[in-house]
Amino acid sequence: MMKKMFVLCLLSLIGAVGVMAQEKTVQISLPKYCCSESDPIIEKVLAYEKGVESFQLNPITKSVLVTFKTKKTNQEKIEKALAKAGFETPNFKANERAVSKLPNCCK
């Protein structure tokens, strides 16, 4: 009986570690972030990006902290989505057409 409980506890612990390993948090720099007027656009992009669990914009550091499920997305896909919406990232240039649609302070 005691052995079964030990095995069950061990298996549940391994399962919990496995779930935690499926999430990753990265900080993505947005060097041309300009003002809070663009926040709703960034929030919408990240909210609709499959696998993104949470995010937090930081206007002081001009970056966004993103937590995502590694089985559904990765940092590259998230950066591509931001660039497509007009926000330059360390690895991708902003889509010029999208930049023209951003608030005036961001152009």
C-alpha cells in the first residue's frame, strides 16, 4: 500500500514538472515602441496568437514579457506576428504597410 502511494506521488510529481516544462517566458524587445496608444494593438496581436498564455507590456524598457506554451508556438512566431502588426522586434523588421496604420505617434 505504501509503495503504491509512493509511486502515485512520484508519477504526479513527474507530470507536474512536465506541464511546467511546456511553458516558456521570454522578454521581447520592441525598440520602436512609442506610446500607450499602440498598447491595444500589441495586446490584440498577442491575445490572438495561439499558445500565448499571458503577456505584460513594459513601456519603460520598451518590451513585452510573454509566457507561451512551447508545443503551440515559439518566440519566432510571436515576433513575426508583432512585426506583421507593425512593431519591430530584434529578429524581424516591422511591416511597412502595418506601420502606416499605427497611431500617428508611432510613425
